[in-house]
Amino acid sequence: MPHTDLLRVTVEPLEDGRLIRAAGEVDLSTAAALTRELAAARVEAETVLLDLSGVTFIDSTGLHLLLDESRRSAVTDWSFFVVRPSGAVRRLIEISGTADLLTVIDSTAERVLS
């Protein structure tokens, strides 16, 4: 039985896409809920901003999910961005050496651009 209570996924419409927020733990037992929302946005070709600022834990399942979606974005017209990664997400990306494979927009970058 999935532990969806450990992960909250919310979706907000944007002008040309969706803001999907994940809060809690992204792991083998919870990743399916996030995958469903990302797949729905991809089918509708809506740009996705995936806000991970509320993620307290992410394992290799979560990392593979991010990498898979990023790969799909690279070979299609679908736009996918990771925004505001939490410390846990940043650490996993750094340790795994996958930063170059993801389009990450951090809050510090947003401040510079505004």
C-alpha cells in the first residue's frame, strides 16, 4: 500500500503550464503520485515547474524520476523545470553528479533575475 501520506502533491494552473509542488518524502513508496501528475501535464504538453522546496527526503527513485522527466523534456516539445530544490534535493543532485542533466531554477537565481 503506498505511503502517500508521506508526500503531498499539489497542482496549480499557470498561464501556460502547471506548478506542481511536492512536499514530504519522495521515494519508492511515494513517487507514483508525483509521476501521475507529471505524466498528465506531459500528455497535455503543459510546461511544468516542479517545486521541490518542501521535500524533506529524496532517494534514488526520486532522482531517477527527475532524470527521466528531464530526458523526456530534452527530446520533445515539453518543458520541465525543477524549481526551488530543498537542501535534501540539492545534496542528492550534487552527490550524484547529475546537475548537468537537470534544468534547476533555484530561488537565488530567481532573485538575480528579478
